[in-house]
Amino acid sequence: MKTTKRILDLEEKSSISIKQERKYFSNGINININISRPKSPILDSFFSSFHLTKQKSTTTATIITTTTNVSSTTPTSESSSQGQKPKPEGKCPYPLTIDCLEEIFSHLIDDKLTLFSCILVNSLWLNLCIPLLWNNPFDYSIPQKNQLRLIRTYISCLSINDKQKLLKFYLGNKEDNDSIKKTKKRKSLSKPFKFNYFYQKDPLKYSQISLHHEPLFIYPKYLRGLNYNNFDSAIKNYCYWNRPLINPLTDSLDEYKNLVFELLNNLIFNNNNILLKHLRLKFSKEIRTLLHNNDYYIDNNEINEINSNNDNNNNDIPIMITGINTFTRLTTLDLSYMYSSEISKIIPQQISNICSHLSTHSTHIQCLTIYMQKWWEDDFKQQVCLSIFNLIKSQKYLKYLSINEFWNTNYNNFNNFDNTTIEYFNKFYQILLENTSNTLEYLQFYELNRFDLLLNILGNLKKLKSLEIKKLVKPNNFSNFNYNSFKINNLFLSKFDCNYNNPFENFYVVKNPSHDSIIINSFISPIIKSSNKSLESLSLSKISKDLLSTITLNCPNITNLSLLLDPTLIPDFCALLVSLPKLHSLTIKKSFYRLSFNYIDFKNLAINLPNSLYYFKTDLFDNSKSLNYFLETCNIDVKLGVLEIYQQLVNDDTLNAILNYKKKSNDKLKTFKYSGSRIMFNDQTWELTKKILPDLVKIDWN
């Protein structure tokens, strides 16, 4: 956030001189920046070997290189005898090309502070780093003050004609302004909430700068990632806090808001020079649809009226105005609509229109995330399902897919699925099989019901490496389900996560097996057995004795393991630990919070931990005594570097147990993370522990 403010300050300050005639980087810009070398820990090693020097421009690309404090040495007698000239002081013998600098800066894209330091070095570094700093300015939530400044900067990048459209809302005559101030005092301007910075003596000053300011760069052309909801929110705040003095006889505030939205949306989505790579959009009835030239708010009554006058629902909303090239390079797409108390009828149309457009113009999406609220009305349900299914079908290189079964609205019904829901299930898995079998590497379900359909196609997903099930929903009807009939071939998963720790009540079972055994025998075990011993990461919410044996026989290469455990399975679990020589990370949680483990259980766990274990997370210890006993019993050869625990009471005894283990393990323990319902430390014990173990962190348990 501080970096965003600094970037905006740099744009606004007059310390950077630019010519009135706009020039792009390709034509060269002479920028005078009298700022000392930036202080950045990441760049210290870089600056220790190089010092920036400016070279004259040649026919080839300008190269700026660096070297620091090169000691001025006199040539040796040998070099003098050969007639060699000493190297000039301050110049690097091996200059870095622009391509090398671009590669270096590309690895700093998540370190905005370091990139900001780089733009203060010289004009070349400025030209290379500004696109990285402005590639996704709305990615995260930012303070309202910076939101206003971001939108103002974007407005300054509008064309002259577009700025003139906004100018009509500003009363530029100072005498008129003074008369309005005397006759009408606006509370929002005279006493703005937390924004006195923007409204100083002249309330129009801040707005006028945004209309007349000549930007240093055309920042929107660097936009590669966009969180549209944050962008939409920033425009709303700008229009509210930065509204002009409206002439009540000729203008209205709503017209001003709609004009700002229209101009900025056209600036981004109707500009073929902007090529988005990442787009995130959360639908709601308050959000202005980004691909259409419609009013900011559309009432449901208006939609009903439009529907009554049109036979084709696809034409309910005006025609798209987006540039054709805007989404052609889109690689990451996140579409979501969370539950709300009222389902707006405009949202299905928004989803349908956007998905239809992307299906045509954006066919190279690699990462696709979809989470939609369920519709019970058949017309909306069909509209949303078909448009999203067509979007998935149109992708040629889909590698990552995360989705929920938004078409399934009957899983709380104890009867069979209706025909429409069955049709959607079959269509979805058919699309996966026909269009992603050679590309899909990661598949995640927020919820999964018909896992039998998934098992039928799983072996045909040739490149699938990761499968995650966030929530396994209770099956509807198992009366005709043969849970021993599935055999999967050619499956090479490296990661498998499945959360099914929910009661599977009210469904039919075969020969009355337990609910968990149905899931384990029909879904979990077949996947593990078919993984060809390639699993490296495994996370399960509940296990059985047979499942532990299956894991022991089929998963010798596991490095990350997470399980919910109960005391009766400790012997089998210890046998599993012995068979995992590569285990690096282990998470063990109680399968039920009231379970209690005894000292024999702790001893068995401690003596069977693999020596390769580095990270251990658990909530098994009820008190500090059990933790201390476990750590004292641990093998000294275990490479435990990070310990994360949850206890009801975390106190001085807990810290003492950790200090004793750190001493016993010859300082192998580097990090201790703790959480609990009660945390009580003595100041002296805390300070002592902090000196010996600086990485002492309180966390929220999850």
C-alpha cells in the first residue's frame, strides 16, 4: 500500500520533467531524476558488483550497466609491457543488455518496494519497471485515498475529446464558483470525511488536475491483470468523493457517474492495445457489467420489460462494445457469484454474455476458476450452465480447472436426480473427457457429488497431476452403486486431497456398510491404488485401518501428508510413518475434538517419526506435559525445523518444553508456531524464548 502511494506521488510531483509533446518509450524520453541510489536489500548484491553508468545511444539498443567502487589500480608491468591500456574506472567490462535487465526485473514483480527503488535509478530502469508496477494496480484492496488517485491517474490518460466530455461538469469560471460557494455549502466538500487532503481551499483543485494533468506514461496500456470488482469500487469512490460542483439546471450527478464509468470502461475494454492476461470478476446486481454499454444500474422490472419485448433472451442487454483483442491473450480467469438473499435476474444474463464473448475471443485460458450460486429456476439454470460449459469447451490449453457443481440443486433431496440435472452432469464430464484429456493438469472441486462419473473419466485425463476435493457431498442414491467395480488405468497423480469429514446421513447403502467405508472403498482407495506410486502429497479428512495399509503399500514417495487420526489407529499409522523415508511435512489432527491420546500413543509417534521430517503440525497434545514428553522421546536425528501446535492452554511450560527440545536437537528447531484458546506467558519467559528462538509466532489455527 505504501508502494502504491509512492508511485502515485512520483507521478504527481514536479521533480520529473517531461516535454509537452507526448513521447513513448520507443522514441526515448529524457527524464531528469536527481535521486540517490535506492536502498533495497534485494538489490544490495546486485549493486555490490555493478555501478550504473550511462552510455551514449548507438544504432543498437542502449545498454546501461553497473559497477561499484572499482578500485583504481595502476597497470602492472606485464600489462604495460604488452601495451595494454588499463580499464576505465567505473565502467563494467561485461555490460548487461536490456534483455538481461528485463529478466532480472521480471523476478521482482511481486516485490513492489524493490521495483519502486529501481525506477529511481535512471530512465532505462524507469522504462523497464513502470510496466511491472502498473500491470495489476487493482489486484488487492487499497485505501480509498489511493483509489481516488489511481482513478484520477487513469482519467488523465484519456484522450482530449474524452476529457472535454468531463469538463462540462466542472464550473471553470472562478466567479461562478465563488457565488455557488456563498449560496450553497455542501457538507461533503466543506467537511469531507477523512479526505481533507483532496479538498483544500479550492474544492475543484483536485478534480481539475485529473483533467488537465499530462501523465508521465499511458498507464492503462500496461494493464495485464484486473480485479474488476476493485476497479468498479474505485470508480464509485472517485465519483462520490471527487464529484464536481454540478450545475443543477443542466447536469445531474448520475450523468457524471455514468460518463466516468463509460469512459474508463472504454479505455480498458475497447482498446485493442490493452491485452489482459488475468481477469477476476465477482458478479452482483450492483456491479456494472464490463462488456456492455448499459446504464450503471438496471432494475429487475426493466429486465422483465425487456424480456417481454424480446423472444431471444440473448439480446436482453445491449450489444458488446469491447475491443476484439482485449481478451485474446487471457490466460487466467476467475468468475464467481456468491449467495445473496435476493437473486437478481440480470446476473444470469451478465454471466451468459461474458462467457459467450470469452468463448469466441479468448480460447487460450490455462487457469479457470468458477464458483456460482445455484439457481433453482430452470430458465436461469439452463442459461448459466450452457454458457459456462461452452466456455470450458472452447479452451484449447486448459491446465487448471476449479469448479463447483452449480448445476446440482438436488443434493438435499433424498430422491433421485431429475432428468435435467443428470443431463448437466453428463454434459460436464463429457466436456472434460473430450476437450481437456490432453491438457488438464490440476482439477479441483469445491463440492463433489457424483464421484462415480469422475472415476469413469479419471484414467483418461492423461496429464492430470493434482486432484482436490474440498467437500465431498453426500451421495443421493447408492442402491444401484457397485463400489468395487471401478478400476482406473494410467493415473499418475502427484497430489490428492479429499475432504469428506461430513456425516453422510439419509442415503441408501449396500449391505449396510458404514458411510465412511463406502467413500473409502469406492473412491479413495481406487485412486490411491491406481496412482502408480507417484503420489507425493496426500491429504485425507478421515482414514481407516484398511486405508492406512493401502497407503503404506502404494505411496512410498510421499513428502507431504495430512490426516485426521483417532487413537485406535496409532499402530497402523506408525507403520505407515516407517515406510515414508522422504516425508518432509506432516499434519495430524484429531478426527474428533474430544478424543484424547495417551502417553503410549505419543511415545509410538515420537520414536517412529522419519528422520527426514522438517515440518510438523498437530493438535494432539492436550497440555504442556504431553508435549514435553513427546519432544523428549523424539529421535535426535529427526530434522524437525518447524513445529506448529494447538493447545487449550499455552503457557510458560510450553515454551520451556520448546527450549529444551531446541537445546536437545542442537538448534535444529528454527520456528515455533502456537495457537490456543488461552495463552498465558510470563514476560521473562517470553523474552528469554524470543532471544533463543526469534521465530516465535502466534497463529490462527485452521
